[in-house]
Amino acid sequence: MNWRIAAIPASIVPFIIMFLTTKVSPQDIFAVGLVPFVASAVAAVARIMIQAYRFKYFVHKFIGYDVSSPGKTMAARLAGEFVTYTTPSYVGGEFVRIAWLSKNGVPAGKAAWVATMEIIADVFAVTILAFVAGGLALSRGGTAVGITVIAVALPTFVFWLVLILYSAKRNLRVPQFIDRLARRFAKDKADKYIAQANKALDDLCTMSRENFSSSKVIKPFAVGLALTFASFLAYGISFMVLADSVGVGIGMFDSLMAVAASNAIANLPVTIGGSGLAELGIWAYVSNLSSVPNLADIAADSKLSVIIAWRIATYHVPLVIMWIALMKLAIGKKETIVPADGEKKKEDAS
């Protein structure tokens, strides 16, 4: 699909705007040095690989067997992450992973449950870090950035908490407005699609009740949450090594808080993959922003070159790796592992 190719150059547009409107030049970005840049990129790749391993772990724990080989399962997670990185608000990758699991013989409800557990682990870890970052910014006088980070993170946390509690009590259904839209634009197939979606939601809620009423879910979720925090630790390292390379002294904890604030603000559904917002978020946190910033102050800030280098290392480098995984997933073969006898069945992917 064209968007798979167009997404990468589209994400570069904010950089072009920055080069045209600020004093930052490509030479300033190269000044961070090759070794620190590579170290930052390696840390960013480590982050997405930890997330890919978490997906493999959840698949094994919640489905009960390995759907495919570890490499293919992790590649499917990376492919889904490409979609996540190229949509506003970092959404969409869940559907890729659900579709891949379903193609490999996993019932839709169980596939959705794995994706939901990943979302919950991400939401809990990211919002906890965002709340800490926002509170710390407020305590240091960074009123604007602190309030913004907390205000953005809070609705996401509340939404998923309510959804979890509701799904543990009652079955979810496709909202009426989506039902009406589907019937308007897909009259002949609307009933089929709505029925399939409701069946998947029923299965998901059933799994939610079964798992949340059992202590067996505690250990897998705790491990998944630990892996999520570990992935964010790698994310923090990615900024710290670049900041230190140009003499911007920032410790591991402050670097972790900075990327947490950046991630929270980048979740606003404004740009593809949070381009522009992620840079603004980390700049606001490091600058301890106390009021609405003046564009002239942003344009003149020497930290912009490091922030842009960090964004390239942590977004564009992993994006290329995830794009390769997506292409392999699109042209690869479907592999279903039948847990009863362990035999594999392969057929060309549609």
C-alpha cells in the first residue's frame, strides 16, 4: 500500500519546517557525533525488541502455546508497530497483531485479549511515568509542561480503567453510531461484519472475566509490566547518551522523565507518529516550561539540534526496521501451530 512508503518521508516534514524556521542546520545535528547517535539508535531498537518479546511472552502465556516461531512472532509485533508509528495517537498496530494471530488459527477473542493486555501494560506504565514526570515538573516550577502532561495522560488512564472494569462485568458491543455507519457504507456486508465484531467482543469479555477472576493472570501481567518499564528505560538511555555528547548534563532519571513527557504529549491525535509533538514535549520538559512558549525562544534554543538527532535515532531508524518486518509479513506465509499434535500447516498468505 502507498501509505507504507509515504509514511516515512511524511514524518520528515516537521524537520524540514524546523530547518527553515530555526537556526538548527544539518551540521548541528551531525555535531552529536556518530558513536552517540548509534548508541541512541541501538537503545531505541532495544526498546522495540523488548516490546516484541513481550508480545511473544503474552501469546505463549494467554493462548497456551507458541502460535509461530519466536522470530516470526516478534516480527509480527514489529510490523504492527510500524502502523502504530505512522498513525496519529499511536494506534492501529493492535489490529495488525490481531489479524496476524487470527490468520494463524487463534480465535478472534483470544487474539484481541493478547492485544488488550499489551495496551493495558503500555497504558499503566506510560501513564504512571507521565504522572511522575508531570508532578516532578510542577514541583520544579514547570507549570505549563506539568499540567499538559498530566492532562493528556489522565483521560487515557481513566478510559482504559473504566473499560477493564466494565468488560469484567458485562459484554461490550459495537457502538450504535459505528453500526449505523457500517450499514450506510457497507449495506450488504454490514450484518456480517457487525456480528463478527460483537462475537469477538463477547469472547474478549469472557476472557477478561476468566482471567481477572483468577490469580493466574497476575504473574504474566507483572512480567509484561516489568518488560514495559524496561523498554522505557532503554528509551530514556537513548536521550541521555545524546544529551551527554554535547554537554547537556542530564541523568538517567531525568532522561526517563523527559521521554515519558514527550511520549504523553505525542499521543495527542494531531500528527503522524507524534512528529513535532514528541520534539516539543521533550524540549518543554528539559526546559522546565512554566508558561506558553514563545516561538522565537524555541527557535533559538541550542537544545533543538540534540532533540532532532534523538528523534531521528529513536523514530526513523526503528521505523525502517519495522517497515522491513511489515513487508516480510505482507509477503510471507501463514503458519498455524496446532497444539494438539504440534504439526505445522503452511499455505500462501492471501
